[in-house]
Amino acid sequence: DYILYRAKKNLNSGDIIILPFEYQKWTWDGEEEETRRDYVLTHDKDFFLKELSLKEKISMIYSVSPLNLLTSLREQISITKEAELGKGYSSFTLNKNGDETYKDGTLKKAYKPFELPEEYKTLGLEKIKDFDKWCKENNIRLFVTFPNTINHKEYFQEPYNKYFNTLLEYFSENKIEVIGKPEDSLYPINYFYDTNYHMN
């Protein structure tokens, strides 16, 4: 929801937008995510104050541990400090768009296939459907596509095959345009650097 909120601020009539969301964005059921929470509380208090319901605000605040709070305060105090690139996913090293701008090497950790949701029609998919409606109302053409990730043999077997087909059916039913198929975006592990989605 936060990524789509930011996208709306930057899109104009006539634009084309392509969403290659990680599978965890599609399977998202509304649980508080640490990266989203920390980024919003550190960098985007406007979103926190104006876009979240009272229940969502309380949930976000409640999920902050004392250590998280101290880390956030330290980073906000030092926000003007020169970033040391490659030290990893904090407000010191992310640029203003939330991107980590320096990475090198090959993934060392073995990642398992992503976890399938209990219910296929998740809040994440509902948010994309709502975003597609907003795009159509604002003369913006939206495409979804599949994220680059590690080529696991499980992705060609049940229940992943069923899930991928269900995704394609969902997009088709809701008239959301799709580029490619899930298997188009699967690559050997040596093409990734620090997670199962970040290619080197």
C-alpha cells in the first residue's frame, strides 16, 4: 500500500506503470512489516498522520520495540551524515526513494521458495485492484509482471503451479494487464546478490 501511495504522487495522465512486485507484496495480508514501518516513521510522517486509520497507527506504534525506537531516533538525529554505501538498509544508506544504491557479489544464503498464502485473494491483491481502478480513472496504463527470483523446482510443481494460475486468473477477471508468465522471471541463484529478489 505504501509503494502504491508513493507511485500515485509521481504519476501523470498518459503514463505507463509496470509493477514487478515481489511475491510477498501479492500475498500481503496487512501484517505490519518492519521495513515499511521503520521507513514511514523515520521518513514519511505525512503518510502516517494522513493515510493510516487510527487502528493502523496504533498497530504500527505497538510493533516498535525499544531497540527499534532508539535506532530510529539515532538515525533521525544523524540524518544529514554522509551515507556509507553498502552497509545496508538503514536511513544512512537508502537514497530518498528508498533504494539501496550499492551492492556487489553473489548470494551466499540459500532461500526457500516464498510462502504461499492461506487465502489466495489477499489484501495485497485487493490493493493492486484498487490501484488499477485509480490508474484507469486517471488515464494511466498499468501492467503487472512477475518478479525476478531464484529458479526453484517447486515453482513448476503443485501447489505453486496452482497459485500462479490463480494469480493469472485474478488479473484476468479484474482486467489488469499482465506482461509475461511467472516462469519467465526465474533465474539461477548465482544471478542474485543479497536476497532472492535482488539481482547482481
